[in-house]
Amino acid sequence: MLNLKKILDEYSGNFHQLINELQNTFEFNFIMYFKINNLNGYEYPNIENYLATNDIPESFNFIFPNQCSSITFKFFCELENIYQGLDEEYFINLLKKNSNKNIFYLTPFDKLSLEKYLIVSYNLEITVTLAFDMLSINFHKIKKNNTKFNELEIKLANIFQTPFKRKNFFLKVPDEIISLKKEKNQIIGAIDLAKTQMNIGECYLANIAYTKKLETCKFPDPYEFFVSWSQVLSRFAIYINTKEIGIASLSPERFLQKIGKYVLAEPIKGTLKSEHEYPNHNDALTLWQNKKEIYEHTMIVDLLRNDLYSVSKPESVKVFKPFYARIAGSLLQMQSFVIGELKESMTLGDCLEKMLPAGSISGTPKKNVCELIHKLEENCRGYYTGICGVQQANGDFDSIILIRTLFKGKLGLYVGVGAGITTLSNTEDEYNELNIKMNSFAALVSGKLL
């Protein structure tokens, strides 16, 4: 990861020019989608008591990236609206009808979240792949014989002929820019009420969230977002900025990915910040020794297994690499891989219809927890903990959960954080964790390019 960051730094000037060219050509009518491809981390050793394995069958090797890190940068250009509105059922039906079309899609947390569902198509897809020993750029023109696209292809090919570094390629960010001190009593009250509901058997795990409006901040421009992401190197990054909707996401968590006949979920529960620049095996042992995190993670994996059963063939759902301590910068994030073979004719729309809201940001049992969330959370979540992603023309798709994200929408400019609450949760610790999370993506909010 450190070497990858160094290589990205060497090409910082090239990406600055690329983004400028896209803005000059399309203004803000494009989407940026970045993904880090690696599987660096530590396997959980004590799996004999779980219906899972660390061994990946050869038939699934195409799903799991090898240890050689790379970054995929995708730019979806010349967007055309298919749907933008509040009708969840209509949104789902449109996804089903457009199951073989190149699209980008976006949902709020649920249909009560006040923000709009979005489906857009695009006419040009630019892919840049960056690894230790190579850089490639590819143009996929959905709209053929377009002079503007042809001219842009020549310009971008020239931009990446030689790497060059942009001076002062960083953002200056205060240590704490968003405080939850004023909201402390409200947040603690919600956490305690959730624990009370657990003690009487209403639920077992609830993800309690808080969204905060940002009155004095601005939404970042595309290059400011790129620089913010380059400092964090979150596994996923999404940027879209239309007149009504803005998403600037540094999310670490995938929701669902479909490749061929298989569907993959990667729930994350449990995070540890290492004292070292690169987390070591002792950090992983510390994370695994946290009973609350293991308990919480186990319940979410079980929930995702049940969710996948609703869209997968009987007995096909399997868990691989349980409690895997995945390295993300200086963080370790505990995740598992849940894979199923989709039922015949199952589309993106079908999967979202049966599996939203995402289990890792709601809780279990899901129906009870979603009702509890609307009672306990005074602020509407909006797009926070919704999902967004991309579908290819062959029906394959990928999606991320919208956490560590700055939003622009009907609710204004806002951010959100959440904490998984169980009966083992310490209320004060959970509040402190929310404060830490709130500032973990501070560069999106007030960073200044130097």
C-alpha cells in the first residue's frame, strides 16, 4: 500500500490534467469511481467452530484479487438521466428493465429518507489502471463515432506518456473539524434506548447513526476529492456532483458484487487503528480478542447469509475467510466473504429489492431494527448508509455502502456516522468512536489544497 501511494504521488500531475480535461469537456457531467485491488491482511486462525473456510476454491479465484496491488480509476462521462425521484418501487422496476445496460445507480437509506433515487446511463467509460510496473488507459465508447470522444482520447493518451508529480500534493486538515459535543446527550440517549430494547429481546444488534448538517462548508471539486482520497486511499471512492445531488465517498465497504452467476457480499464489522504505519499480526490478534467485535461480526455475517439465501440457489451460500483482518492504510478492518450462486434471471433490481437496507448498517432482526432506527434517530439519514454502484451491459454489477461520505441533497450538505450497538457495548466508548469516525474523512469537508 505504501509503494502504491508513492506511485500515485508520482502521477499526481497527470491525474490533475486528466480531471481538468474532463471538466473542460463535460463540466460536472461525469462520475469518478476508484477501487484498490488487493487482499492484504491476516487470516483468522480459529475457524474450526464456524461453517467457513480460509481456503478459496479455484472456481472463485477470479473474485479475489491477488496480493499484487493495483488501482482502477473509472470515469463515466456524458451522463443521461434515466430516473431521479422518490418512488422506490418505480426505481427497482426500472433497474429490472435495464438489467443489460451500462448504468450508475444511487439509493438513500430507505424510502423514508427524503432523498431521491437515481439511475443514469453514460456514453463514455474511461479506465486507468495503475500498478507498480505499469499504467494503462482504455476508452469504451458506448456512443460510437463521436468526434469529441476521439479528440479526448488523443489528449489523455498524451497526458499519461510521462509521469509527473504535482507540487504540494496534499491537503491541510485540522485535527478536529466536526464536533458532536452538543449532540452528546441525544446520541447517548439513543444508544441506551437501543440497549434497553435488546435486553427485552426486541433485537440483538442495532446500527445507531447520527447525521449532521454542515452549514459553513462547501462540496469539494473533483480534484480536491481526488487529493482527499489519495491521502486516505480508501478501498473505494465515488464522486458525483449534479445540481441536486452530490456524493463524495471514501467508503471502505462493498455491499454486493455480481460476477457471472455469483454474488458476493463483504460485511465489515470491527476496526482497529494501528500504532504502526502498517498494521502487523499482533494488531490482528488484538482485534480478534475483542469479544464485542467478534460477537457483532458473527451476527452480521449470519444476517448476510440469510439475505443471500433469498437471491441464491439453495445450499450455494458459503462463507470464506471469516473475520479476515484486512489492511486499509493504518487500519485493520474485520470482514468476511459471503458468496452465493444466483437464482436464474436474478437481476440487480431483484437483489436490491430483497436485500436493502444493507445488513451491516441496520442490524438484526432487520425488520425490527429498521423500525427502531426510525424511532431512535432524530435526524433523517438521507443518503447516509444508502448504496451506489455501477452495472455493466452484461448484467454484472458492483456496489458500495455510503459511509465515510459527504452528501449534498434535499437535506443540504451533511455527513453521517454510525456505531454497531450490542448488549456488550459501552455507551461512552461508542460515543467516542462516533466522534473519531466523524473526523476520519475530514479532508472532504475542510481541507485546503496547498
